[in-house]
Amino acid sequence: MKNKAPIHLLLRFSDSLLKEGDTIDEHNQVIQREGVVWFGKMGSTVSQSRIDILNEQVREDIPTFVYLVKGNRKKSTVYRARLAVASKTIPKGESQLVPPYYFSLDIPKYVNFWVKLTEIVPIDFSELKKLRVGSSVLPIHETISKSSSGHFFLREDKNLY
């Protein structure tokens, strides 16, 4: 697998469920306390074959990132997170790695895909321009603005180097 360009994941998210607070801040508080955090994605799930590819990259020490995009299609805030593991469920005994608001709002029953992250840092949207959505020939900003999908698989765009 080391010879192939790695795939990365882009997830859209919203702060709309939180009356107070910030989704990223809530997750970063868990990272500061525990070293990792589970980030849950509601809506459509990710195929097991894609989960396996992401996890294999992590096992092979290939830097694998999750790009978290908040906001509308014209103005977005972007974060880059380092992936530790991707899963359809959270392993037993790891609920302390989930921000408390998930449980107070009963969110886990709506989550079909989880990523365990070791860091979440803000980045400029321009950094995404080095990547391409695997299923699109359009630049990433166009693909994101024209699609309502909650997640995308990304590859480094070799034509931009």
C-alpha cells in the first residue's frame, strides 16, 4: 500500500446541535485530557472496504488525515485531524473518549461512522486545494459546493505539485 497515494477523508459537520460551545473545542478538550477523541458522523455511513483502507494506512504509519469542514458552501471553516482509527462503532470501554454532549443529546444512536482522532488543528481552506475528491474531476472547492454529501474521500492532486 505504501506505493499508492494515500486516501484521506473529508467530513462535514455543524455546531447546530450545541446551544452553547463549539464542536471542535469540545473534541479538543477530550484530546487534551485523554490524548485521543472519537468524532461521530451522523447520516450515511462509510463502506467497510473504505474503513479497512484507512485503518491499513494508519497501521502502515502512512499519515492519514480527516478534514473537518464546518459552515455553508460559500464560507467554510476547515480543520485537519490525524486519524488513529475508523470504525462503525466505538469499542466498549471507550465512552470517556467521546465528548459529553453526545450523550446528553442522545447523539450516538444516530451515528453510523466514527473516527478516533489524535489532534484537531485549524487550517486554511487553501490547503484543501492540494487534494482532489477521488470520485470527481472538478477541483475540491467545486465538488464540495455542488454536492450535499456529508463525506468525501480525497487523494493528493499530483498535478498541483
